[in-house]
Amino acid sequence: MLKEKMHAALNHQIKIEAESSQIYLGMASWAETKGLNGIADFLYGHADEERMHMLKLVRYINERGGHAFIPLLEGPKNEYSSVNEVFESFLNHEIEVSSQIDELVGLALSERDYSTHNFLQWYVAEQIEEESLARTILDKLALIGEDKGGFYMFDRDLVNIKSSLSNENTGI
């Protein structure tokens, strides 16, 4: 059974994950309207992934005897000045989410809720991957600079970047 403090904190994390999905949908829509279909597809996929993170929390809370609450969300930002701004926002958001996950882990330990601590380790690992992904994308954008050909290839190949990074991290 979840303690009251942990129950409330996990429900708050549902909102954070739902907001993440919405933020990435807004970014994807912006990119798509700019003809950046590779970037849009990447961000649409990321929005779906964040929704799955939210659902994982919903199921966990309910399985542990709590009641997951589905939050009301405000609309995300829908305009960006550049692709760099999109991915800088992406990184900053992931850093914020990592901080929230760290707070949850700390709470689980202070509450002696080892089941939730164990559950949250997946999120800790996921956030390390997400921040690394965002930094890699920003590094690639910095390398490309103003090269339109390089940017075209970046947009075209972005949908494959996450799977190639995962393979590097696992040695596959």
C-alpha cells in the first residue's frame, strides 16, 4: 500500500509525464509545419514514449492500492524560433524531469518504500538516456552549424538516432 505522501508525489509525476508528452507534441507540430518531417517524426515518437511513461505510473499507483488521477493540462508552447531552440528546450525539460525523478527516489527512500524505489530505478535509467540523447542532438546541430546539406541529412536521419544510441549503449 502506498503511503499518502508517496501517493501524492507519484500522482504529481503523472502530470509531469503527461505535460512532457504534450510539450513534445507541440514541438512536433511546429517542426512538421516547417517541413522538418524527420524532426517531427522523432518528436511525435518521443511524445508517445512520454505517454507510456505516464501510463506506467498510472498502472503502478493503481496496482499498489492507490488511485491514479489523470490531470488537467495547459496547452504547450507551439512556436519556436529555431530547431536549436526546440532541442535546447527538450534538454532543459529532460533535466527538470530528472530532478523530479530524483526527488521521488529520495522520498521513496525516506518513506522506506523499497518497492517504489525499485520501480523508480527504471525512470532513473531512462532519464540518463534522455539527457544523453538531447545532448547528442545538440552536439550534432552545433557541428552542422549553417550547413544546409548537413541540416537536411540531420532532419532525414534523426528518426534513427535513438535506436543507434541505444545500440551503442548496449554494445549491439
